Amino acid sequence: MLSSNSSAPEFDVSEIETLFSAIAPKTNAGKAGAKKPAESKPTKVQLIDLKRAYNVEIMLTKVKMPLPDMMAAVLAMDDTTLDADQVENLIKFCPKKEEMELLKNHIVGDTVGCLTSIFQFFLELMKAPRVESKLRVFLFKIQFNTQVFDFRKSLNIVNSACEEVRHSSKLKEIMKKILYLGNTLNQGTARGAAIGFKLDSLLKLTDTRASTGRMTLMHYLCKVLATKTPDLLDFHKDLINLEAATKIQLKTLAEEMQAIIKGLEKVRQELTASESDGPVSEVFHKTLKEFVGAAESEVTSVTNLYSVAGRHADGLALYFGEDPARYPFEQVTATLLNFVRLFQKAHEENCKEAEQEKKKAQKEAEMENAKGNKQKEVKD
């Protein structure tokens, strides 16, 4: 057996490596004169987290257009080519600062063709200064009309609901009758000469029951109204927007108002910045300038409407003698809607009971008639 330290001076190592380089290509990778394999292709540069790369790839399949065309649509703010969802995805996968730096360091000569599609996408976006800001402005523009329309609709519901409640003469008459009913029940007590009542008391009418039967004070109220003033029974028809108003939160309206104002401010900032971008943002700047002109008047209008809605909301609580800070708009509308539903339910139950009593009386009358006829036949 030969020792591992045995030498073989008769072999020239350099000569062996030169002659048999094709057998061991890995050891010859850096040798001068080494022949490149014919089938070798440029290696793609991969400088991004694999999960993020995968998500970007999926997003790009949904865009379905060449990257230059996509970028042209962004800079033209063309919402017929890119919709809100697509722009949101572009924002989500916008290149990060470190990714931009890595990409700049690997762009040398013709290496663009060696980049993955993700980095080619990044490179296309990087052609526009502050591309993420531009994308967010584009998204705001796409959503602006719908956002303002929905916001204005909510404000109009608040204003209409408040006006309907305050101007309903039928509701006012029912309130007077409830006050009279309460004073009658409390006659002889300290509460027997009240000039008003807490709004929550409307919901307690179903808690007070008659000494006999299942009748509540709400049933009695409905019964008296049906007999004496039936025209008041449909007072709920005056309150068309009440139910819709109960689904609106003033806090949410305040947040939406701020979102619109801040969004427009971001647009103004990008408009100013893009002015010095040069030719790349020329169309973008022109389109954005036109949008800002129209958007500012809309925002001014809706801001004024928001102020009116706020005053109406507070005024509704004050109308019922409540403190808006302690009994806010949401609570007032919820209480009124519950009262309407309890009132309608009691009235329906009264009608059903009256119908049953009517049928019972008819049946008894028929039985009496039949009994009388039978007795007459016996006599005959």
C-alpha cells in the first residue's frame, strides 16, 4: 500500500490539468483559455425575498399588458386602463428603498435582460420620480367621485332624518298624548305635573302593564289613538330616513371627512413636486392639475354640508331636551326607531286581538241564532 505522502515526480500537474480540463470543468472555471460550454446561458439575478417575488409575479399576470404601457397608464392616470384594485396592487408591490439600491448596483451595461421580471417591473416604476406618491394620488383620483358621493349621501340622510323628526306634527301630537298619559298615571305625585319626559321613557311604555290582561301602556296608547285620532297611527311615514340614519356613526363621518381633506392635500403636494420632474411627468402634472381644480370645489361643498349635518345632529338631541354630549345623535335615532317598532307591534297586536274578538262575537251570535231557530222549530 502506498502512503498518502508518496510523491510522483514523473507527472506534471500543470500538464495534466491542461490536457484533461474537459473532464473536470469545475476546476477550470477561472483558467485562462478555458472554453465556455456552448449551451451556457446568462444567469438571472434574484435579489428579492422569494415570497414577495411570487406575489409580484401573480400581480403582474393580472395586469396583462407590457410594462411600458402600464407605466404610461399610471403617468396619464388612465382609469380606463388600470382600475382601483390594480393600482392598489402596484402600491403594495412598489419597490422598497433597499430594493431600488440593489437594482441600481446590478444594472451594468446590458444586464437589464438578465434581471427577473420582478426587477424589470421595479425598473419600469423607478422611471418616474416618487412613483409610490404618484400611485397613491392616482388611486385617490379613481376613488374620489364614489367616495364623495357616498359621503354626501350619508350627510343628506342625517340632515333629512333630523328635519323629518323635528317637522313631524304627528310625532309631536303623539308625544303630547304620552306626556298627558304619564301625568294622569302620576296624578297626586311629584311627577304628576311634568312638562316633559326623558326620551328613554318612550321605550318604557311596554314595561307598564294593566292590572288585568296582557295590555301594556303602549297597547292602551295605540287603542286610544285608533279610536280618537286614527290619522296619527301612521306617523312613521313622516320619518322616511330614520332607519337609514340609525346606521350612520358621526365618528365615521368625521374620519371620512378627514380622509378626503388629507387626501386632497397629498394631491396638492404631488402636484407641486411633479412640476419640476421634467418631461416624464408632463402628462401626469397636466391631468392632476385639472383634477385638483374640480376636486377642490367638491371638497369645499361637502365640507359645508358636513358642518350643517353636525349642527342638525346636535340640534336633534336638543329638540328632545337632551344633552348632545350625553345623548348623541346615534342614541336619539336608535331610541326613536325602537319606539316606532314597538308602537307598530302594539298596534298590530291590538288589531289582531280586535279581529279575534270580532270573530268570536260573530261565532257566538251564529250559535245563538242557531239555538233560537232550533227552539222555534221545536215549538212549531
